[in-house]
Amino acid sequence: MNATPRGLVGRVYAQGPDAAAILTDIQTSVEDWKKKQGSRVDELESAIDENARALAAFKIGGVGSGDDDTPAARRQAVANLGVFGRTGRPDALTEGFEVRAAMRSDSNPDGGYLVPEELSKEIIRHQRDDSAMRRLARVITTSSASFKQPVSQGGLASGWVGETEARPETAGVSLRMLEIFAGEVYAMPVVTQNLLDDSAYNLGEFLTTEITDAFNEQEGGAFIHGDGINKPRGFLTYDAAPAADATRDADKLQYVPTGVAASLSDETHNGADTLIDLVFSLKAKYRSNGAWLMNSASAAKIAKLKDAEDRYLWQPALSKGLPPMLLGYPVEFDEDMPDIEANAMPVAFGDFQRGYMITDRSGVRILRDPLTAKPYVKFYATKRVGGAVIDHHAVKLLKVASS
């Protein structure tokens, strides 16, 4: 049907005396169509409203829903921690939340009380805000003491075949089983009885911040230089070699030397060129998600480097909350990275999401101890964390060395 205005007008003129009747029919048809569509729209809007109400009830049905992660739930969890800190009542931790089966193990005070999932998430959220490695790396939650995953050390089995041809296994495939063990990290903030008696003091926020800071201090160092014994293994503890991916052992990282024994540059070596070499030592599939990691002292020196046209490589952050850029890639700061000195590896560049994995075993435990350090009350919080390199091609290192 020709529904254009010109088609309608042409049809009216062609009918002569019956044009008025035709116009009436058209208007009637249009009104009928509008009523039908209006009814359908009303039905759709009603269904959308009903689903929205159901979703809202599921997500924020008081803060008692089973897996609530709303701001209200997080505030409730932190407030509950404050009540527990003042009273020592374990049931205060779960007030306003559904008591899930996983929380029934909290009946043993010798091991501490398992805090609600909402409080665990709040602590992890604070950790991510303050930890460069937690922002960069792949972070997963597990329910066991270790995480296992097969990792390819060569090319995956692949090839071309016809529709009905057999799929032969290609050569060169080598798999190893990656196992990341979770070590236990603890924090033990101490509070005076006077502060506990001060109802205006936000005890829950204080404990959350203190626990988060202590966890981050221990984890941050471990993710970079931990030995893997009862703690994560840091990526700087892996063997490294200057050889490219195709010729380097599969379990070694690659480093790019500065060409200078104890600094980035000298009369014959431009540190800017070395950083460019570091970027392009990474394969293109990793560069698309590339990021730098260094400490502030190293950043201060690198920020002064210029290219051949006397332009700074370093680009300050465009606005608050955004990272500075180096050669077009974001820079993250971690003070656990080494300084620029002989044989150090002060700078890392790569796709940390694909290169390093952090495993959080679900659950944070907390034990209130009002007896062993009177007049202070100690809060002993623990969680289990692991970490390891999962792709040795995804992260590259800068080494301060002549070769």
C-alpha cells in the first residue's frame, strides 16, 4: 500500500465525488489503528512497571535480600560492624540481612565470626579504590583454598578442515596446570574503651578503613614481590629474560634493558626510546588494554623525559580521577615497585587483566578481643588471598641494566 501523502491525495482526486467518503474511511481506519496501538502500549507499560517493581523488591527489599550490594546495604553492613565492635554481639553483624547457610559457621568465636557478604564486598570495594594491582589485574572469588586452571604454554590446537573431515590435533600444544594457593592475611586494629563508649564515633567506618588499609599494605607488596609461600607470588619474582616471546622459555617474563647500568639515560641512550621499545615488545592483542605500573619516584624521573622534538612523553591527567598518560597508555602508581637503580625492574607495562590473577577466597572473619590488651579492645580480621602470573606474554618489564 502506498502510504505517502502524495499517494493519498492522488487517490482522492481519482475518485471524484466519493472523495469525502474515502477521507472519512481513512480517518476511521487511522483512529482504529491508534486505539489498538494505544492499548498495546498500555499493556507494555504495565508489564514494564510490574517487572521494575519485582526487580526493585529483589534487589533492595529492605537490606535483607539474599545477595544485596546496594549502597544502603553497604551502609547497613558498616553500621552493623560498629554495633558488633561496641557490644561484642555476633548477631549484630547480620542485623537486617538474611542469614544464609554460608554464615552458619560463624558460631565458633575462636576462629572469628564470618561477616556478612555485604561487608566483605565493602572491604573489597575499598581495597580496589586504593590498590593499583586490584584495579589492573583479574580478580576472582573462590570458595576453596586453591584455584586451578589449565594454561596453554604454546599455541592452542587449531587448524583448517572441511565440513566432514576429521579434526586432527595440531602439534606444539603444551598445557600446564596453574594452581594459585590462598594465603591468610590479617589486620588487627585497636580501639580504646573510651572510643567504644562514644556513641557519636563512627566505629564501623573506622574499623572498615583500618582493616582495608592493613590488607592493602600486605597484599600490595605481595602482588609485586611476594614469594608465594602463604601469600601471593609477586610478578617481579618470576625469572625474566631479554628474549622475545617466540624464543623465550614459556615460564619467563621478558624485560627490556635501558642500555645504561644505573639509570634510564646517558649521553648515548635516550630513556624515551627504551620506553617505546618496551611498549612494542608487547603483542598488539595485549597493547589494546595496556597500562603502566611504577612508583612515584620513578614517575618523577620518567615525567621529565622528552622525545626528539623536545616534547614531554608524559601527559598529565585531564581531570581529577583520571590517570596520567605515557605514550598514550594510562599510568598506575604502586609504591611497592622498586626505584630506578642498577639491576632493578622499576617499570612494568602490559595487559594485567590477562597477565596476573588475584584470587579472593570468599569470606572475611573478625574476632573481638577485649581481654588481652586492656584497656584496649583488639579486632582481629582475616581473609585469604592468592595471586600469580597467568600469561607470561602479557606483562613486560623495564630493567635498569646495560643488557
